[in-house]
Amino acid sequence: MYRLLIIITLIIFPIFPKAQDAVRQLETEYLNAKGKTAEQLNIAPRYATALFFHQLKSRSYEILNHNISVAAKQPDGKYAAILYAVQAMNYRLDNRESESLKSLEMANRYSLKTSNEEAKGYFHYAKGWILTRNNKTAEAVAAYLKAIYYYENSPTTSTLYGRFGNAAKELSAIYSNLHEYQLEEKYSKQFLLLASKQYDPNLIFDAYMRMGYVYEQKYAQNTTDFSVRNKAEQYYIMAISTFDKNKNAMVNRSSLSYAAINLANLYIDFDKGKALKYALLANKVSLETGDPIHIASSFGILAEIAINEKDYDLARSYFLKASAEIGKSSVRDPNIELSIQESLSRISEEQGHYQEALGYYKQYLNQYKNVYDQEKLDITKRLESQFEQERQEQKYTKLQWESDKRAQEIKLINMIRSRREQVYNNLKLVEENQRERLKFSELESEKKEQQLRMAKLETEQKNKDISSYKKLLIFKEKINTYYIIFLFIFIILVTVLLYAYKQRAKSMKQRDELHFLAIEKEKQNSKISTLTALLEGQEKERGRLARDLHDGLGGLLSGTKHQLSYLDLGHSGKIEEGISKSISQIDGAVEELRRVAHNLMPDLLMKYGLKAAIKDFASRISNNALEIHTEFMNCNHSLSKEKQLIIYRIIQELVNNSIKHAEASEIIIQLSEEEKVLHVTVEDNGKGFDYQNTDIRKTAGFHNIDLRVRFLKGTMSITSRLNTGTSAELQIPIH
């Protein structure tokens, strides 16, 4: 029952409904095209159709009438043909059949006045559409096929694929009703292809629904072929997905309930859960849109599900609601009403309400009798119509025979008349020949006079040409003079510009040289300051060395001398003790001398390189209160010994600063080479300092480190936080 309901919905309500936002958009496009006749005439059919299906019929007819009057004045009849075709379909939906036929006839007339294939195709599409609704299926099919013929030969436009697809869709629906399933599938697939080319989600939705119904019919013929059932399910789900992805562009919200009803119908035989889900969705959407056909269909499916669950009271309520909605619809299908009454009778019988069941069954019989009588009446009318048509065809044949006979008589009379006219014309030709000879002699004399006048005119023209040639020569001489003056001035200007350009280039070159000298001077000053700083560092290093020698080594040697000076030669025991103390002091002096010498020039650095020297330095400085870690990554010792020594001194200074100022308990020294750059990092966990509010560049230690880094053409960055520690990072290029 419910699939039949959906087919009827498709046939009666075709492709036209538009959403309110779509109407507003079309209205904006229509108003913006004011003054652009062709553009407004292209928009008018869609705009008028949208207004019609939103119950703004008077405004729709007003738009059509106005644009038809404009289109009728155009030299090409394509606009008028399409507008009259739309008007004819609207009149048919309004049940104004006589006006519909008049508009269709006007569309035909204007389609004959245009060479536009798409307009011709649209007229035949409208003709087929009206014939379908007048139950003239064979003629409708012929019209649709002719429309497709014109569409196939039409150049591509923005509307071609949509109109072409609608013709294929209508043919598919007709062949479905005729049970011509192969042809139905053929045109459904063609509709899907054309819809995808048009990139219109509404057409694509309709195409998916059409394909889903094709495979659902195949499944109904063979319920063991689950592959076609799965295809039907797939296309219905794709239709719903298309709707969900393009909600703002979808022209009719009822499309969602339409898809949900078909999907629920498909699921009802094998998946009750999904059937209930989509039936409820269809019911919800159809109640929102107020479509009585869809509301009735959703209630019908819910009733069938309730019957399967043995919930007859709920099923009865659903059937009664469906019957009420069918009564509201302007499109009444007696077969659906019969099915509802039969179902209500069956439910009452199952519940034991036999009196009520008998009442519903009587209603069913009365309705069936009315339908049967109406069908007989329709058959009688159809037979009478066919008899009248055959009688008219016989009259037409007789009239055609009489017309042919009269045409032959007229042809014979015309032949006799032509012969008489030929004799008469021969007599006239003799007389005209004599007149022509007389005219010829007159023309000869006139010709001689004209030749004399032409000779005079030629002489005058030659004199004028000579005068004009002289004037032209004088003019050319003046032009040549002007050219020479202009060329002379141009040469002077070019010379002046070249001189100015050379002077400018010379001044720019001098300026560049001065700039280069200034840069070189700045570089020399930088080198001088760097060398000065290095010398200052060396002087400080020497001062420190002198202090170390004086305070350390000098003190030890002085103590040893004093010890040896006061030895008592008379007491051998005291002599041995004094000499032992002196030797111990000399060992300390030697160790101090080795420490000073190592600080001055680490022998490990000279022999084994920077890596070994730093490891030794870290090992010597580390103790119970301070631990120094060293890490080396990809160090190839590609620096010269002089640069390695400078880097060693920088690391020494940074470590000494951490020990002296940061009170650190752990220091990490990292060296790594990467892409011709040596990365040096010295980190400690000391007390740190406020880097933002402390200008460490003014300190002597940092100044010396910074100058050494700049001497190596490197960069240094320092980060520090209070109670967290300090990190110094150096990047030194390797050349």
C-alpha cells in the first residue's frame, strides 16, 4: 500500500517545490536583473514556478504574464516558448485545463519560431507532462522522447542537464507504472548521470531516490536477491545523506520524509528497528511540513509495525490518523482508502470486535463498488473517445481525398492558363523587340555625348591632380624640415640625458666607495678594540700569573730557604727532619708551578686537543662540593690550536664565574659541531640572577668573554633565573 502511495506522490508532485529562502534568492536575482532583458527572461520561469508552489499563485501568474509580453517582442521565440510552457503546467495543476491547452498551443507556436533546441525540448517536455496527468501515457512518452531528442542536440547551457534529467525522470516513472522495468532502469540511470553533471543537490537527491526505487522493485520480484535490496538501501541512504549535507540548498523539506518513508518500507521486512527509526523520522518531518500524503504514509508504516508487535490498539490509532490525513489531501487515491478500511476491519476481527469489523468491511465494499463503477464509467468514456477519434480520422481521410481531387483540377486549369499566357507573351515580345531597337539607337547617340563630356571631365581632373601633386610636394618639404628639426632636438636631449646619467653614475660610485671605506674603517676599529681587549686580557693573565708565582711559588720557596737556613748541623736527627720538610715544601712548589704552567698553556690541549683539555679541567676543578659534567657530540677538532685555546679560556672564565658568583653545586659543559658551527653551552644550578634588570655587559669578566667570542666571529646568549641557574650558549663558526 505505502509504496503505491509514494509513486502517486512522485507523479502528482514533480520537480517544482522551492524552499522559502530559495524564493527570496530568486526574487533578489530577478530584481537585480531589472533592465537586463535576456537575464530576467531566463530567471522568470524558475521564479514564477517557485511562487506558484508556495501558494503565491496570483503573483506567479503576474510574473509570467509580464515576461510573456516582453518575450513576445523578442526576435527569438525561445523565451516565450519556455514561459508559455511553464504557464501551461501551472494552469494544469490549477485544474484550468482549457487555459492550459491554450498556453501549450502558444508555446508550440513560439517553439516553431526559434532554432534553440533546448526551448523546443522544453515545450515537448511540458506537453508530455500535461499528457501524463491527462492519462494519455502513449502520447506523453512520444512527447518526452522528442524532448530528449532536442536536448541531445542542444549545446550545453546552465539549465540543459537539469531539464534533460527531468524528462528522463518522467519517462522512468511512466515505465515503472507500465512494469517496463528495463526501460525504467535505463532512464533512472540516465537521470542520475545528468543530475550529477548539473551539480544540483535537489536533482541528485531525486536521482538517488529513483534508483533506490528501481532496485526495490527488483527485490520485490525476487526477495531472495539480497544484492538488489542492499543497492536499494544504499541509494536511499545516499539520498538522505545528500539532504543532510545540503540542508540550506534543498528546495523542499518534504523530500526528507519521502526518503525516510521509502527506506522504512524497505526495512519493514527484515529490520524492524531501522524501519521504526525511519518511520518516526518521516512522521516527525511530515508533521512539520504538513504534507498529508507523507503523514498518512508514515502513520501507515507505524501501524504495520504495531500489528507485527500485536499492539492492535496502537495500530488502529495510526490507521485512523492516516485515514484522516488522506481526507485532507487534494489528491485522493481510492485504493489507499480501501487498503486502510481493510486493515481496520482485520484489526477489529483480531481483537474480537466483530460488529466493528463488519462495519469497516461494509465501508470497504461500498468504496470498492464506487471505485469499480467509476472504473467502468472511465472505460466507457475512453471507448467512446476512441470511437469518436476513429470517426474523426475517417472524416479527415475523406476530406483529404476530396482535397487531392480538387488540387488536381486546379493544376490542370493552371496548365491551360499558362499556355495561353505563353502565346500572349510571344506577341508582346515582337512588339517589345521593335521598341528596344529604337531605344538602342537613342542610347547610342546619348553614349557619344557622354563620351565627349567624359573627355572634358578627364582633362579637368588631370589639371586638378597636377595642382594637388604640387601642393603635396610643398607639404612634404615642410614635413621633412620639421623632421630634421625634431631629430636635432632629440639628439641634443639624448646627449644631455647621457651626460646627466654619467654624472649621476659617477657620483653614486664615489658615494659607494666612501661607504665601503667607512665600513672598512669600522671593521678596523672593531678589530683594534678586540685586540686591545685581548691584550688587556693577556695583561690581566700576566698579573694573575705574577700573583700566583709571588703568593704561591714564592712563598713556598721562601719557606724552604728559611727552613734550610736554620738547620742545626750538630744534631743529625733535626737535620733529617728539616730536610724532609724542605723536600715536602719543594714538592708543593713544583705542584704549584705545574698548576700555574697548566693554567698558562694546558699541555693536554696542545697534545690532545680541546676535548681532552676540558675533561682534565673539569676533573681538576671537581670536588665533594662541586661536580662538573662534560658532554661532547660530533666534535672533530677542526679548529686551529689558537681558537681552541681561546674557547678553553672562555669556558674557564664561565666556570670560574659560576663557582665564584653562583655558588653552584653542579656544572654542565657541552660541545657539539653541526653544519660548520661549534655550539658551546655552560649551565649551572646556582642561585642565578635577574637577567632583565641586570646589565652584565658592564662587568669586566663578561666584557672579556664577549670580546673573545666576537674575535672568533661568534655569538653568545645568556639566560638566567633567580634560584634556578644560569645558561650561557655560544655559536662559533668553523672555517
